[in-house]
Amino acid sequence: MIKGVAAGLGVADVVKSPSFVIVTEYAGMLPVYHVDLYRLNEGSDFESIGFDSYLDGDGVCLIEWAERAEKVLPDMTIRVRMSVDGQGRRIEIAGLRAALQPGQ
């Protein structure tokens, strides 16, 4: 899914999970910040990578293991959850309305 969003935003680079570097930045129509929070703990770890600057940046922040940062994610966060459902996949999207209508 991350690769598809990045491609849709014009990222030409090969998109890989940033597991060991935590954050990988890509250039596209907008900057794309690909964040993997698997190795981080709540609180000080987020501050040490400048997590707020990515959330408040001028690009799109795509986060793997985002539930680890639930307390610090902005209200306008769009959450996409994927799971296996029988023989297929289930995709749930939440928060889209709030993101499209800020301030309401």
C-alpha cells in the first residue's frame, strides 16, 4: 500500500520499509515521509526522531505500526487498516471526512 501511495504521488525511487532507519524521505509531487515505528517506544523515542516535524511537515506522512503513536497523531489523521478476511483482504478507512473538512 505504501508503494502505491508513493507512486501516486510521483515518487520514482524504489520504496522499501525503513525498519532500520525509522524514516525514509522521498521526493514526489509532495514530500513523502515513510515512517516505521516498530522499533520505537512511546514518548521520548518519538521526540528523538523529530516525529512532530514529519507530522507537521508539508508532505504526506505514511506510518507503519502507527498504533504505537496513537496518542500523538493529529485529529486529521486518516487511518487505513488492512487485515485478512477469509480468502481475501479487508481494508478499513477512518478519519477521511475530518481530514477533508479541517476545522469542522
